[in-house]
Amino acid sequence: MMNKFAARTAIASAVIAPAMVLAAGTATAVPTLGVGAGASGEVTVTVPAGENWTCFGFDSGFKLESGAFAPGVGRLSGFAKDSTVTVFCFGGTPPFFFTGSVKVT
């Protein structure tokens, strides 16, 4: 029997891999990730001008947070302190998909 982590990883890979192939070679402006200043367990998502992105983030305990962001700095918060957060973002213009990880404090 698969453990919970392996099952979730397999599902995420099945959904994300096709999007990554679709987005290959079309890079334009994408969000950047950072750590929230002064806020524990917070990830900042900086969205470039003219872009809108919907992002989902989860930490090693699979705490899930999401948000829809217009240009500027958005925040995903509530993650476990000192965990690595993986963020998946979907946009309406190429590359349509962005993923990244950041260690929160």
C-alpha cells in the first residue's frame, strides 16, 4: 500500500508534468518567490506588471494555501516554521505555469 506522501506526489506529478511540457520554451515574465519579512511561515509572490497568477503552496506537512494575485506582492501564509514550501502558479499568458520552492522562517 502506498503511503500518503507517495500517493500525493504521484497525483501532483500526473497533473503538473503535462503543464510543464506545454509551457516549455515560452518563458515571459513569471512570479518570483520570497520569504515574508517579519512574518513566520509566509511566502511572498511578486507578480510582474500586466500579469495575473493563481498560486497554490504547500509545505512538507501538506498544509495548503492558495491565492489569486494581481501585479505586485501577494502573500501565502500559515505554513510551518522552518519548512520548505513548494508553490505552483497558473497564469493566463505564456508560460501559463510556474513552480518554485522557498524555505520559510
